[in-house]
Amino acid sequence: MRVLIVGGGGREHTLAWKIRQSPLVDVLFAAPGNPGIAREATCVPIGVDAHSDLVTFARRERVDLAVVGPEAPLVAGLADRFAEGGVTVFGPSARAAAIEGSKVFAKDLMRRHSIPTAQFSTFDDPDRARRYCRELGAPLVVKADGLAAGKGAIVCRSLEEADAAIAECMERKAFGASGARVVVEEFMRGEEVSFFALANGHDAIALAAAQDHKTIFDGDRGPNTGGMGAFSPVGVFHEALEKRVMEAIVRPTLTALADQGAPYRGVLYVGLMLTSQGPKVVEFNCRFGDPECQVLLTRAPGDLIPWLLAAARGAAWPPATAWPHNASVCVSVASGGYPGAYVTGLPIRGVDAAEARAGVHVFHSGTAEREGQLVTAGGRVLGVTAVAESLEKAIAAAYAAVGDISFDGMHSRTDIGRRRMAPSVGRGTAPEGRRP
Ligand code: AMP
Ligand code: GLY
């Protein structure tokens, strides 16, 4: 089989690493890829937004399966373009990807189908949004409707902060057209879990859960980032809870999408809050999480390709294999200054030593190669991932590997995977939520 991965971050490096292991795959391409992905696949310099070039390439190279990593091209219709070009694609159509692309769409669907989520209202008028904030009371959350590179959800501790967030989105247009409409919603307390299911248009199958650490500093302090680390499995997310989420959230969501002519094919990322009233949806994403993908796929048993094909083709699932009783931890290694401004082009040392450790994989998020030297090229630079028989051992192995790596200004959290050991429900993540 000939497979094309679209994307060039840590998630796509992990997909490439896993897909490369499939005996069904003879040729693997990545567009645009990165220096880590180049060890697994042939990288072609086509950006994720160059849809017609991607389809032309896939047709010319007789690609049997295209796997789209990031949300932006999916929301913009890349899966539809592949399908029109006769290329089998893993990833939802634009109409189904609206579950991530429009928070108003997702919230309305949840309301109509009684899928548990935060109480909310949507607005295109800032004054009415401000009035609703007073009805709801603080803390509350203001969310730009459209994609905003992970920055569109603003947790507000006070009504003043809510007013500022509304002004930022709707009047100063910090997120452009994405913020023309906003969702204002109740602040939910509890443990946050990222849960993943595969969908083939009419049926879904659970993958596993992971927990992300979103803020830049230890102890869940500081501004939010794309994700500073993740671990899987999640102790609090037991089997009964998974079953409940599949029945009360995943299946009704997929049925609702299919019923409105937008069958969902791909991976559904369900951002959950485990509240005292049970699991509720924080958000849906139309793709794997990053760095959640790193911990999921390093744990996942067997060959991924038959599963991706079944999802893409709307076919029956292959026979299931039980997930092993192991644990995986990914520590994001970031540039100094991230998520604010940072410099790039700094030489990275020690990746080979880190990868020589048992169970360790170093996935590239923001790297480049300059005259044979690996250099930094993004905010999150590497996802240092370790699999072991227990969470404790995986944490120790991941941090030992981080200790091998260095570049100027390098920053990583020191508490990834340790959240389970802290008090859980009511942790109160309000204070320093996402800022535009
Ligand atoms: P989102 O962009 O919707 O994933 O939101 C980003 C982050 O903001 C989430 O991962 C949560 O930590 C937080 N958040 C969003 N909505 C809520 C909510 N209703 N209650 C509490 N936290 C929230
Ligand atoms: N790690 C969060 C995300 O991928 O959206």
C-alpha cells in the first residue's frame, strides 16, 4: 500500500512512526513532514493548505490512503477534495469537521440531542453577550466560534475579564472572522480528559483516553499552550466511564451528524470534563490531539492501518486486540519564551542519546535541519515519549531522556504525568486560562 500523511508536527511524526510499522505499507509519504518524519517517510514540500497540489500528488503517486493530521485543512475541506479526486482519506469531510470548526455548530448539535455539555448561549452582538455574562455570573468561558489556533477559549474569573474577552473577540477582532460569533458558557469544574474514538460514518469504536497538561508551568500555572505533555492511560477514566461516554456522547453525536448528511469518518477527539454530575463535553476536535497522539499510538496494540482503512471506507472494524497494561508519557520540550515570542534556529543536542534509551521515542514537533544540524523551528520542539509497564516508570524514563537533550533556552514542565497524584475534582483551572 501507498500512504500519504498530511502534516508536519509531533502528531504526524507519531502517525508516521506507527504506520511505518505496518506490513501492509510499502511506501510512505509525508507532506510537508519534518526532519523526524523524514526518517520514516519520504517528505514532499507541499503545505497542508495547498489542497489541489496534495490531491494531484496523491493521484500521481497512486496513494491508496491519505491520512490528514491537523484540523485546519479538514475544516477547509481537504478530505472532500481527496474524495472527489478518488483518493481514500482518513479524516472527516468539512461538514463533519464543523464539530471542531464551529463551536456554535457543536454546541447547537449537543443541545438538540441532549448531549451533556456546559450551559451556554451564542451571540453575534457584543452587548447581548455581555448581558448574558451577568445572567450566568463568573467564572465563565468566552469562546470564539471558529478555529483560533487553540487560543479561542478564554476562561474569565470576573465579569470584567468577560467584558474584555468579548471586546477582544468581537470588537478588536483578535481572531479575525473566527470571533465574529461567540459562545458564552458556564465554567465547569473537574478533571479534564481527552478521549478518542474512531468512527466509520455509522459506527464508533473506543481507542483510549489521555490527559494533556495545557499550561506552560508546573502545577497548571501560566498561560495555555498547545500542550506541554500528556499521559495515558488515565486512572480516573475507568471502563464504566468509557462506556458511558460512548453511549451518552460519542454515539449520539455521530448519529446526529449522519442524520444531517455529514457522516463522520476519522478520529473523534472528545474533550471531557469529569464533573460531579458526570462527564460533560468541553469541546470536540476532528483529529488526534498533540501530544495525546504520541502517548496513544506508542501504547496502541497491533497494526493501525486496517483501522484507519475501515474508518475511511465506512467498512466493518477489524477484530479488536486488547490494549496492553502499559503506560506512556510524553514531555514537550519547548523553546524559551513559548507560548510568547521565541527565537528559532538553535542547535539541538542529545536526541540520539535520548532515543537509545529503552522505550523512548523522540517525536519532532518544531525542528528543521540546517547544514546537517538539527535546529529548533517552533514553540514546541520535541515530544519526548516513553512507554513502560507503569506510569511511574514511564515518567522516569521520559525525564531521563529529556535530561539527555539540550538547546539554549530549552523549557519543559517537570510534573507531567503526576496530576493523578494531586487532588482531582475541583482543581479549579480558572485563574490563568487562554488569552488571545
Ligand atoms: P477549548 O479550546 O474549548 O478546548 O478550551 C480550552 C481549554 O479551556 C480547555 O481545555 C479547558 O481547560 C478550558 N475550558 C474550556 N471550556 C471550559 C468550560 N466550560 N469550563 C471549564 N474550562 C473550560
Ligand atoms: N493537546 C490539545 C490538542 O491537541 O488540541
